[in-house]
Amino acid sequence: MPHIVVEYSKALESSVDFPKLLKELHLDLVGRDTVGHEHVKTYVLPISFCEVGLDETANSMVHVILKLLPGRPIVLKNEMAQGLRSILRTHVGDISVTVEIQELEAETYCK
């Protein structure tokens, strides 16, 4: 923990270097306060089909879920989200990009 999960439209595979993107996201999070580098996991989940808005030509998206255990200040969580979003923008350009932080229950998270 933490985990970075990158959900993306499969159509982007020909234009985005996902291994490079993952490495940059991973290193950005590892450099943040309260993050132990030995526990960070970063991975992708391709999405075969998606709908984004009403413009059928714009049906590509990237959504990042940052899973954290509780206890980090909101300012730090916002910095983490903005940092990940900034990296995404440099790799995917002008498509739908979102970042969500999920706090997990420490009492029910097992490893």
C-alpha cells in the first residue's frame, strides 16, 4: 500500500507508452511524504469499451485510482492527486483524465 491503478481505454495503447507512464507515476508517489517505496504497487487495467460524453470520436479516457490507508492530511492527498494528474496530462494529451483517491479500511486490509 499505496496502490496506483490506471484504468485506460485500449484504443490508447498505440499512442501512449504505458510502461513509461507507470514508471513516472510510481516514482512521483514514491517521492511523496509518508510513502514507503517498498510497498507501492502500480498497475494498469485496460478497458475495452467506454463512453465519454456525447462526442463519439472522444471515447478515450484514463482514470487513476490511488488507494491509500487512512491518516494522511487532505493537503498531502491533494498534492498526490494533482501530481499524478499532471504526469497523466503529459502522456495522454487532451482526453478525459481523472484521479480519485480511495481510503481503505486499515482494519480490513490484509497483506
